[in-house]
Amino acid sequence: MIEAKHVLWFQYMFSVYLSYSLKLHFRKIDIIGDVKDRDMPFLVISNHISWWDGFWILNMNNKTFKRKFYVMMLEEQLKQNMFLRKLGAFSINKKSKTLFDSLEYASKLLKNKSNMLLFFAQGSIQSQHKRQFVFEKGLDRILKEVDNNIQVLFVANLLDYYSFKKPALNQFLCSPEKTTGFSIQELEEHYNDFYKDSINKQIAAL
């Protein structure tokens, strides 16, 4: 597997570039949901709808929670964009024995309260109009290795253009009260309920 290798000066320069790029491509980005930071490791579970997803969460983290950011990526994609290691990306290869190394690495990240781990539990890019997500089993293995309290953060990224040339992004947030003893079935059910509620709020805001 390929581990993350944070480089502070690069992260600073990239945050400036990212802020400019998001303003260039999006009319506005709103973070919706009052989530209190409980001083625990963050496990972020987000929908995966585009190439932008990881950057949206990174930007959100830079502006709000300010944790050391990590994200799991397919190894073939990370090899094509190795600079992402400097921002916290590490690899997983589902067809290799190193798969278990990646999952163990992710579990260890969730033992440090200064860390935020972004995990796309659905496993692949899917339409934002999808209403029912099925989480991949790798998340279950990660959760079983974590015996400390963690703060789970659900994120639903939803785009709309309306009558504008550039889209607006709403990032809906929700954090369950529970902090330990999670099961993948429980998180999958709660995330699906949260996502449907986020879509209803998106429609109502028009």
C-alpha cells in the first residue's frame, strides 16, 4: 500500500489554490448543520458523486474542524496523482493482500484524536440522485479494530444549478450521538435516513 505523507508547506500552498479553484467553479458552497466537535477522532462518511468530493471535505475541514486529514483512495488512482499523498491520501488495492494493510492503517488513524479520516463507504462514484446506499464490507473491518471513542460525521454533498451558470454546493452535516460500538448495518441505515432527509431539505430550499 501507499501511505500518506503530509507536507505542511505543500498543504498550505494547496489550500490557497483550492480556495481559489472552488470559487472559480462553484457559485457558492454552504455548510449546513450544527456539528459540535467532541475532541475525538473523526470518521467522515460521505457520498461519492464526483472527482471533487475529497477536495470538498478537505476544504470543509480546513474551515471548520482543522484536523489532520486522511482519505482512502484506490491505488491505481493515487499512483496517477501522487501529490495527493502530501494532502493525506493513502491507497487501497481491493485485488491485493495489501487490502488488509490499508484497512489496518485506517483503523490506527482513528485512534488519534487529531485525525480526520474520510471514507467513501459506497466504494465508487455514484449519482447524487441515488437514494439507497450499500456500504462496502471494509468499513466493518475498520470499525471492529477501533476500541476507542470516535466521532462519526455524515456528509451529503448536493449540487444544483437553478438559473445560474455555475452550480451551488450544499454540504449537509450530521453527527450521531453514539461514539463507540458501531456496526456497518447501523451506520448504513442511519446514513441512508440522513441522506434522504438532506435531499428533502435541498428541494425545500428552492
